[in-house]
Amino acid sequence: MFDLQSYLKEKQKLVEKSLDESLPMGKPEKIYESMRYSLLAGGKRLRPILCLATCELMGGTDEMALPSACALEMIHTMSLIHDDLPAMDNDDYRRGKLTNHKVYGDDIAILAGDGLLTYAFEYVARETKGVPAENVLEVIKILTKAVGAEGLVGGQVMDLECEGKTDVTAEMLSFIHIHKTGALLEACVTSGAVLAGATQEDLSRLSIYAKNIGLAFQIIDDILDVTATTEELGKTAGKDLSADKATYPKLWGLEESKAKADELIESAIAQLEVYGEKAQSLKALAEFIVSRKN
Amino acid sequence: MFDLQSYLKEKQKLVEKSLDESLPMGKPEKIYESMRYSLLAGGKRLRPILCLATCELMGGTDEMALPSACALEMIHTMSLIHDDLPAMDNDDYRRGKLTNHKVYGDDIAILAGDGLLTYAFEYVARETKGVPAENVLEVIKILTKAVGAEGLVGGQVMDLECEGKTDVTAEMLSFIHIHKTGALLEACVTSGAVLAGATQEDLSRLSIYAKNIGLAFQIIDDILDVTATTEELGKTAGKDLSADKATYPKLWGLEESKAKADELIESAIAQLEVYGEKAQSLKALAEFIVSRKN
């Protein structure tokens, strides 16, 4: 029986250590403090762990994947810092701590996001060892596509555009989440695979796995915003409702949303069958996504 | 006799066309419009041209260097968009047009900057042809280092910290400008050289050239802020003075600042002697930096 809790604990420890070492202090101190404040604020580290697990499944090592795994968390952190700004979602708490701009000011928070975003690519380019340069370039293509206007940035724009609208369709919601959450989660999986030199066939299969868990992840996020407390979430609960955001529970109701998430996870896991026992970590990670409480 | 004006005109035309083609419209339209608004707002295109000229000097072609040249302008544009935000320098005009956030709002301007920054690296990784993958990765290392906390971002933080201070030293001013302007100008030159497969010896020589023109560029920028009109500059003149910014004229006076810039350009040009006639474009570009009127 695969013990997901121990697996997560072990990998989280590895990721925390690597993140801490990835970004030593420098000058001006304030910007490094601000970048480190958000990067090392904890969290599930699901994105880096997905990258490590996929690389391992495809025959690679943690050493190969760690720079990309850290970069994925830098990118994720950067998107949270910028999304939380007063000019965007205006959030005061994140991961149970004050948001970056509440501590360092809006100007430094914008620059800390810029710094982390840039450093993610620098870190992959500079620190990836034992992987052909062509594959490292491919990973950079995957990461950049997931963050830019075709990914995270585009999703956030559509999200802002839909705020307060009463006629948000399932299609628009999908667009938001495929771009805002799905693209980066997919990048975790595909970058891990590319680092290990996966075949096109494996890549296609793992992309479907990733797309499904990405959408399930977002549905559960929307559900937790309604059902969990601020304390449980470490960020303001009920925020979607008060901001009149388009969400799955709003569109489908809570029960149908949960059923849809379960269905997506089943489809994701079906893609892993061919790998048998070796894929137990990715299978357990998929199940974790729908059972998590924050 | 080398005709700099025709050279600049020809290369500017090439860069404008390449920038326009580099970023076609997509969805959501608003973010692409906003990114294109600032990217295609004109300007001298000095950074991309420095990259093209250096690549050519080292035996490379425009085709090799164009993706990086465009990326340098995307990065420069992104830094202008974020610097102009109300949370930072709060500027209404840039290149004679309303700043990005004045047209699209602060939220979209932040995201347009994030999108351009990301796209710069994506574009280099995806579009660079005829260059070994190792060298493309090296260019990404050069670009990321120039933008992150060790470059542009760090310079802007120090700039914000020095605002309103009466005891800004020459050392602090140097830090700001080496990071805020110098790092990216140096990256233009070194990336162009790396793309063409330059030797370490050439790279060292060209780095000194670049560092010198970078500092001269900033001194002239500071001088123009005092002596030129808003119309001539296409951005608010006298802004440094009213924001009580640390500048060279404030530290040394106008005359000594100009003399220092001339001296730096002379040192820069001295590095090119070994290349003879072939380096006439880089020589002319250095001279242009101190003689420019905006």
C-alpha cells in the first residue's frame, strides 16, 4: 500500500530545502527578503512534487527535476503575489500570513513578482544538470507558455473580465481555469517528463492526466472557498462569493461540482494504468487533489 | 564614412517589423492589445540594434539575433510599464503616448508586463534558429540575470529606496544605474556575441564596451531630464527633480556629467579598435548615445 502522507512529507522537505537554497540573500536586501517571504511561506508544494513524481515515473531523478520543480513554485508564488495586489484581487492573507504587499508595499510586491518570475527561468537554465540542452530549452518553452498570455496571465485577465457578470457560461469558466490553474499544473507534469526524456506517446498520455487533475483541482478550490473557513484555507474564505466571481458551485451547485471533480480524477488515473505500480505516486497525488481540505 | 542615420533607420525598420510579427493578437484580446500597445509604441530600439550589431561584428547574422533582439525590447518595454505604475513612478506619458495603465488600468498593465517578460524568454527559446541549444540557453541566462534582482529589478528597488534622500552617494547612484540601465544594455551586447559563438576574449572586450556605454547612456538620460522638454523626450521632463531622485547632474553638476559621459564613450570605443572597420556600427552607436536629443 502506497503511503501518500509519508511520500508528501519527504518530498515537501526536499522541496523546502531546495527552495531555501535556490534563492540566497543579496542586495538590495529588501527585494530578496520580499521574494523569500512569499517563496518560503509554506504551502502544499503540489506543483514541484508533481514535477518530481513525473520525472521519476519516466526514469529520471530528483536531481534532474529539482531546478524545474523550484521554478514551478517560483512561478506559482509570483502569480499569487501579483493576484493579491490591491489593483487585482486585493487580498490581505495568503497561506495564513499577510500578503506580500501588506508587508513590503505594492511597489516591492510588484518587483518581487517580477524577480521571482525571471529567476524561475534563470534557475532552470543555470542549474539543470545531466539533461541535454535541447530538453532544458523545451522545459523553458513549456514553463513560459504556461505563465504568459496563453496561460496564467490570460486566465487572470478573463477572470477579471468575468467578475460581477451574471451571464458567465461554462465555456468562459473553463477558459479561466484551463489557463489560470490548468496550464501550470500541466506544465509541472510535462516538464518533469521532458527532463527525463519521455517519448511523445508518454507525453500525450501524461498531458491528459494533467489536464484532468488541473480542472478537478480548480473545482475543489471553488468548493473549498464556499465550505472551508479562512483558518483552514490560510486565505480569505468566501472571497469568490463576495467578489461575485464565476465559480463551478455557482454554475452547477456543490454536489454536481464534487461529482464532476471525482469523474475527472477517475479519467486522470485511467491514463496511468499502463505504468502499473510505478505510477502509484501520481495516482495518489490525483486522489489527494479531490480529498484535500485546503 | 559610416552613415549612422541610414543604418539606424534600416535596422529600426527591421526591428519594428519583427516586433509586430512576434506578438500576434490572441484571446483575451485586451491583454494582447495592451502588450502590443506598449511594445509597438516606437522608441529608438537601441537595445535590439545593439544586439544585431554585435552579432554581426562577431560573424553572425540578423536572422540568428532577431528573436533575442525582440526579447530585449520586450523586457525593456515590460520594465517601463511596471515602472510607470502609480505604485512606482506614477507616470502618465511614455514615448509621447499615455502610459499603459492610463489606457488599460493598473491590473491589466501589471499583467501585460508579466506577459511581455515571460514572452521574451519564450520567444528566444522557441524562435532562435541556427544556433546551438547550449548558446541559446546561455542567452537566456544572460537575459534573466539582467532583468532579475541582480539587474533591473534590483536597480529599481535601490532607486525607490534612494528617493527623497539627501545623502545619496556616487556609489549608490552607480549601483542604481549599473543595475537599472547598464545590465540590460550589457546583455544586448553579450547576447548578440554569444549567438554568433564569440570567444571568451571577445566577450570580455565587448562587456567593457557595454558597461561604459551603459553608464554613459544613464548620465545622458539624467542630463536630458533637466535640459530637454517633455515634448522632446516623449515622457515627463524634470521628473527626476520633482521626485527628488538621485541623478548625476545633482551629484556632479551638468558640465562634469557631460564630460564624464564623453570619457566613458571614449573608453568604450577604445575596446573596439582591434576590430577595425568592422566595428564601425558599434562605434557609431556609442557616439549616438552621447549626442542623442531624447
